[in-house]
Amino acid sequence: MITIIGWVWLGIIVGMLVGMVTTSLLANNKQTDLEAENLHLRFVRDSLKEEIFRLENQTKPKPRNKRNLRAKSIKIGK
């Protein structure tokens, strides 16, 4: 009877250890994925900032020259 209780406790302890190791490995993979996504989002943010600054610092286009159009004599009819 005592040996059965001992085996049950041993199974519980080994199961807890295996569960903790599995959980830590899965959490580590998830953390690595989140860190990689964080680095990607930082890169995108910096790229967009550079694009905004580049667009803000552009000079305004030179206005068009007005044409000097003169009205010519228009003959109506004959």
C-alpha cells in the first residue's frame, strides 16, 4: 500500500517537473516571437518617421508664370 502511494507521489512530482519545463519552453518561444515583432515594429516606426520628415522638409514648388495673352481683333461675320 505504501509503495503505491510512493509511486503516485513520484508520478505527481515528475509530472509537475515535466509540465514546468514544457511551459517554460513554450513561454520562451512566445517571448522570442514578441521580441522579434517588437524590433520589426520599431524599424517600421523609424522608417515612417524618416518619410514624414523628408516630406515636411520639401520646398514648395515654384509658381507658374502667367501668360501674357493679348486679345486679338476678332471679326464677327463678314
